[in-house]
Amino acid sequence: MNVLMIGAGGREYSIGLALTKDENVEKIYFAPGNGATDTLGENLDISDFSELADFVEANDIVFIPASFMRTTSLFLGKFPANITKGTSFLTRISM
């Protein structure tokens, strides 16, 4: 599975590091990420939520949002209800 982490801090790096040890995780994307996250996956230069939503759909990503509720709710609002429901479990465990 492909994963997207939104953020550029130590929390995103730590979760990303743990995900690199999961054999089910194929690729990790970070938006925007930082120098350390770049060693774990691919940093994305996408800050617009609509563009990020398009990237998620185009790359078959299982979404793990940032822990900030405002960011999470704004981003998840860009998806149809069925996609949002599919990500709600991952939303809860990443907070």
C-alpha cells in the first residue's frame, strides 16, 4: 500500500520510520516533508489540498493525515464520502 503523511516535523518522520518496517507499505509520500523524511520516502512539493487530493487518488494512496484536526478536516473534505470513510480508522490511529 502507498501512504501519504501530511506535515514536516518529527512526528511525521517517526510514524514514517515505523511504516518503513511494515512489509505491506510499498511507498511513503510526505507533504511537504523535510530532509529526514526524504530518506524514508518521497517529499512532495504540493501544498494545495485539491492538488493533494488528486495526487492521492491518482497514486492509490491509503491516507494517514497529520494530527492537526483542522488540517485533517479540511483535507478529508476534498474527498467523496466513501473515500473519507475508508480513511477514518487511519485518521484516528495517527493522532
